Amino acid sequence: MASLKLIKLFLFVLLHAIFLLSSSVLCDDKDEHNVLQGLNSYRTSLRLPPLSRNENAGCLAHKIADKLENQPCNGSAGATSVQLDNYSGLLSKCGIDINSTKDGAVLPVCVPKLVPTLVLTNYTRTQLAKYLNDSRFTGAGLGSEDDWMVVVLSTDTPSGSFAGATSLMSTVGFGHCLVCLLVGMLVYVLVY
């Protein structure tokens, strides 16, 4: 009987550990990962610190890439100038406080089939390079859809960290806790 209770306790703890330690991101997009590595190699060659991942900037980059998905891509070198409707709505969906976030850069490029070397060339050999060369930027979020890659650069200052009163990370953290609580109650009811 004691060993059965020990097994139940072990399963209870194991389930909680899985939910608490699991990442909120199920998979990491290979294109985005490769581009971030390339951008960090470029910055390292300039003796600048690498960019760290910024979750809220990543959310914004994904939302912007979704909006650009149906925009035509002519494949020309350099940055593409785009207009977005409801930019403040995108910020809000990502938990970014529009009133306190003033520093940052949104860098969309369009490259047919997102060929990695061409995407990196668009960021490092065009007018966009000035943003990557700027030591103020310490974080990045990336998003891609079809032929569009979007890099959102952030700073480590309060006005450029892309944080807000209701940040995405706090929402995800609350979701993990709520799921753990519900699973724990279910296990308790079923076991005892």
C-alpha cells in the first residue's frame, strides 16, 4: 500500500514537472533560428554583443509577418517599405504597452523562398545594417511567412524592452500554473 502511494506521488510530481518545465513554444522555426544565428555572427564580427531572443518582439514579428503574407514580393534587394493597418492592435495582442515602448526597430524583408544567404544579405548589406550595427539593440524577435522575414529589434531600456503591464510571458506563466493546478486536482480526485 505504501509503495502504491509512493508511485502516485511520483506520477503527481512528474506531471507537474512536465507542465512547469515545458516551453510555451512547441517548435522553433528553422529559418528564423538560422537568420538569428547569422545576424549574431555578423554582430560578433563587429565586436557587438549577440542579440538575445525577446518573446514580445518575437510575437510582434510573427503578427507583422502574418499581415505581410499576402503582400507581393518582387525580390529586389534591400528593405521593403510596407504600411500596416492597426499597428497598435498588433502591439496590444503581444502584450506590448504602446504608451511606454518607443525604442525598437521593425525590419521586414522579402526574399523569394527565404533563401538564408539572401535574407542575411538583405539585413547586412543594405540600409538595414545600420540597425544591426547599433549597440543599443540587445534583443530580437523574428517571424516569417511565405517570402517575408521580419526582425524586430529591442533594447534593454524600459522604453525599448517591449514589455508591458500585461506581458505575454506573464500570461503564459499563469496558463502553465493554471494547467498544473487543474491536472493536480484531477490526479488527486482520480487517485484518492
